[in-house]
Amino acid sequence: MLVRHNTALLEKAVDLVVKQAAIPTLEAEAAAYDRMARANAFRRIMTGAAVAVAAVGIGYGAALFFGREIRPPVAPDKPIEKRTDRLDPSDTTPQPKSDRTNPPKEAKPADPPPAPLPSKPGKETVDFNKFLTKEVDFGGAHWTLTSGHYFTEENAPTWDRAWCYTRRLVNGVDVNADLVNRVTPTAAPQAPIAPPATLASLGLNDDSARELASKCSWLDGRTFNAAEFEIPSGRAEAAKKLIAQDGWDAMGFDLPGMPLMNLSFDQCQTRCEGDEQCQAITYDKKHSACFLKSDASILVRAPDAAIAAKPAVASKVQYSSLVFYKNTVVVGDSYSNEPSNYASCVTACAVDQKCMGFNFDSPNNMCSMLDQVSSLSVFKGVASGTKAAGNQ
């Protein structure tokens, strides 16, 4: 026999038991949701407070930067009444003073701006120079003349002193030679200034240096001829001092009674300095022989000799490339045969650009000059010479 039971009541009872068992879980979930909602609300409140604090800080910072004073707003305790001491911008009718219950205070005049501190004077130039440069041709050569003018102040009305100089490259050395000084704008100029030896190295003597100095240009536009220059103190004595050079012989122009024997080179120079006729010397070192000369024009190589000349002569001597031989004849083409002495024969060939060599026949006192040289040959009694190659 089958018995059918009613299970609906049992299912309801089971469902109720399940729901009752789920109540603690649901309560825990509800508490968790409540805590999360509270935490989110607190974060929003703190974020808003931080933003407000940051805004206030930025506002105060801007006020400090722009020099403005910012005050926090204050809520009024009562409605703001319209002030009677100020005009309504919309009211263009002027109000009488009697209607103003609280007139504004008179504005104090603004303080005058402080007077600027006096500026320090600019530093003045105490060493101020101006130069003029002039190119001239003189004595068969080209010269650059530079005139300098010294001003005690940059804006001085005129210069204090002036000078003129020239410079030239001599044997690879840059030689500077002072020509003339003007100690004041009104004083007579002095010339020459450079030592005689310096002038001589440029091919100048005192006379030619004064002529060259007369061509200098000046800021005041003045010109001077050589006769207007004053001779510097001690210049006359300096002009007598000889300029010496070893290894050379000055040909010709011996004074009567030469040579003077048994003299030193210094003694030979002293004798010439004290003799108005003497302008140069040749000293034979082998024989201690002194030759006083009235002039000198050609210098020839001579290892056993030394020369010295007064500045006026030293500035114009020429250095010859002749090489000498004894008892030797030069073979070549001769273009001149003239009676002469040895010194004159040497000098004639040295100054003649055409001459490439010479032969001097001592027994007959004949000088032969050649424009072509081919060889040398031994020949007793003949003194000869040829110009060194590359020095024609």
C-alpha cells in the first residue's frame, strides 16, 4: 500500500531554517557596507578640507608676491548700510559738504623722490697718443715715417710732446730709428735722435737723417727744413765715435804716412777720432798696422783685417762680394784695361755691376776688368779677384 506524504510543510520548515542561518552573514555584510560608506565620506571631507587649505595658502602666497594684503572674508552681523561719505557711482550730482557726515581726511602730499646719488666721474685717459704715417721716397729707397703725439688727457686741446721715427728690416732684424723729437709744440725740434750706429745700419748719417726728418708730418701741420733742427746735446761727440766691424778691409783713401806700426786696434781708433781728416781706418791684425783714411766706400772680405768708420762714412759704405787671389790670373773676356793702382782697381770692379772679375798687373800697374770669367790660372806678379756667385 502506497502512502503519500505531504512534503510542503517540510520544505517550508527547511527554507525557514536556511534563512535563519543566513541572518548573521547578512548582518556582517551590512556592517561592512556601512563602514565603507563612512570611510568614503570621511575621505571626501578630508579632501575638501585639503583643497580649501591649499586654496587659502595659494591666495596668501599670491598676496605676498603681488604686495597685496588679503583678509579672510567676515560674515556681516547686520546688513551693510550705504555709507554717506562716498558717492554712489551712479549718482553724478555733487553732494554738498554739509551733507557728508564723515568727510575724508585730506591726503598728505607724496614725499618727493630721493635725489639721485652723484655719479662717479669717468676715468680719464692719461696716456693718449695719436699717430700720423707718411710714405716717402728718399735717397733711392722707400721709407715709412711715423709721427706720434702724446696727450696728457684724452680731451686735451693740444698734444704735449711729439716724435717721428722710421723702421726697416736689416739682415732679418727690425731696426727702429728715432729721427726727430718735439719736446713741446712751440720748441724747436731736435734731430737726429738715433745713435749714429743705428742710422748707419739703415744707410743714414746725421745729415741724411735730418733731411729725412724734414719730411715727417705733424698734427699741427707745421713743416721744418733740416737747418731748423737743433742738434741734441752730445751729438757732436757721438759723431766722432767710430763704428767697427771685424773681417773687412776698406779699400783706398789712405792718409799720407800710412801705415802707423805697432798700435793696437783701440789705439788706432783713438788716433782717428782725434784727427779731423780721418774718417775711417783699416787695421792689419797680423802686422799691428794702422791705416788712417780720409774716406771709405768699398769694403772687401779680409779675415786678418778690421775696419772702423765714423757714422757719416759708415752709413754709405758698400760691401763687395769680391774674392781675392795672389799670383793668379783670371781667364775670361776683358772689356777694360787702364793704368791704375791696386786699390783703385779693386774699387773700380767692386762698384761696376758689369765687372765679374779683375786682374792687376803689379809690375806694369795695369788694371784689367772682365765681364765674363771662365777659369783661374797661376801667373806670378798678378793679383786678381772674382765676384762670388749669387752676389752679382
